[in-house]
Amino acid sequence: MDPMTAAPPSPLSPADRPRPGLRERKKIKTREAIRAATYGLIREQGYETTTVEQIADRAEVSPSTVFRYFPVKEDIVLTDAHDPALLEELRARPADEPWPVSVRHVMRTVIGRGVEAEPEAARLRTRLVSEVPAVRSRMLEGLSVTGRLLGRAVADRTGLDPDGLETRVLSVSLVACLTEVSRYWAEHGHEEDLADLVDRALDVLEHGPPPRAEA
């Protein structure tokens, strides 16, 4: 079958997915308690002065437990579900849908869903990426993983070589788009609609810079 026209597998809806077992639910609860404690402390006293010991105390776990879930403090504020959501949405788009249409739908959907689910966390996360060098540096480290995951999804959809130049360019451009949109949103006080900023960024990727305004 032609890989360019092969129908992608349909992801399971939340209702169809198997419910996590007790052990997994406990892990999720602990992870969320650590994240909630971290966000609360950062809002109260800032990022730099918030320690892992304070986070552990508020989350009622040990510091070693915090590190078991998050190797470094920066990971706590950067963790979200964008990567699997992006892949799932991309693979679910119609096989014959034009690539720009699919990308626009997927990025608007995932970004909008993330902000709607955790609006305050999304704003805090993007502000920290913009303002705290350690958080921004850790985010850039993680983007290579995101790029590889997207590259595999692109290859599955298009039939391109997963390690080919075209696949790399497509996946890296999407990652860079998300990164710069998030930073721009934070730098401008989270005033604009994030999904609209995604549209603007994708317009640039698809069509190049807008015409120069006449004086």
C-alpha cells in the first residue's frame, strides 16, 4: 500500500482507554502533588528560592521521591503532555489531508487544550522559560527528544525516511514554532490568544514573512 495514502491508526478515545492500575494511579497522584507544590511555591516566593526540600515537604514526599520523578527541578515545571498529544492528533488526521491543514489543526488543538486544562500552569511555565536561563536551557535539551518523536510521526504519515533531511526539517520547524510562540506569548504578558499566535507562526512557515507595510 502506498504510504502516502495509508490511513493512520485512529487513537483510542479517553473513554475507550484502559483505566490505569492502582500502582500507576498512585504514581500519577504523586507526580501531580509534586507539580502542584512546585507551582504554588514558585508563585509565592519565586523560582530561584524554591528548593527541592521545600517542594518535597509541601507535597508530603521525600526529596529522593521528587528526584525519582523529576531528575532536576527544571523538569517539574516543564513537564506536560504536549508530545504524546501532538503525535496522537497528527496520526489521527485524514491521510489525504494537505500537510499544512493537518499541522494547523493539530497545533491549535493541542495548544488550546493544554491552556484550557491548566491555564495558570501554562502561563507560569512559559514565563519561566522566558525569564529563567536554567529552565530555558533544560527545555532546549528536551526539544531534541520532541523533534525525534515528531520525526517518526511525520515519517509514518508521509513515507519519508525518519532520519532524512526533509523529515528533520519538518519536525524541527514545528518544534521551533511551538517554542517561539510560547516565549512570545509570555514576553507579551499572555495577552493574546495562544492559538491565534500559532496561526500567525504557521503562516510565516507556510508563506514567508508578510508584505512590508507601506509608509
